[in-house]
Amino acid sequence: MAAVPSEEIGGAAFVGQAGTYRQTKGRKRTAGQGVLRRVDSLSREEQDLIAAQIIETLDDEEAWGRRFRDQPAALGSLAREALDEHRRGETRPLDELIG
């Protein structure tokens, strides 16, 4: 992952999509470090399950990126199909589906 520049605002440092920094006794700590500390407190089996989920998500994201990179027209086709479905009244607000 590429480094994202941070900026100081009111004594606390903030960084883009990599997460926010918190000031802790003069040291900066990323949100990711907090997650790693929490995962480290879990059993080995729970850690393995979380690692498997993360790897599956990363692999899935990589595969989708590769598909759209190799077939750029595919994204346009999916967008047109979604708009057509919406115009025909075949869609529902996402909040209804997950809310």
C-alpha cells in the first residue's frame, strides 16, 4: 500500500484513506495498528479466520480490478444494465435491502 501524506490539524495528525492518526504519549498510532493489537489478543484460530477473510477480500478486489482493467467495456456495460433496470423500476434503495 502506498504511503498517504499526513497533515497536522490542531495538534493531531490525520492521514487519507490509510486511517487517522491518534496522538499517544508523543507517538503517532494508525487505526490499523489498533486493529492489529485487537487481533493479536484473539486466539490463534480466530486470528487465522480473520486472516483468511482479509486474504479472500484482497484477492477478490484484485480479481475485479484485473477484470475491469482487461475488459474496460465491461464496467460500462454493467452500468448501462443497472440504469436500465432502475428505469424499469426493478431496483430498490440500498437502505431497504440492508437497513
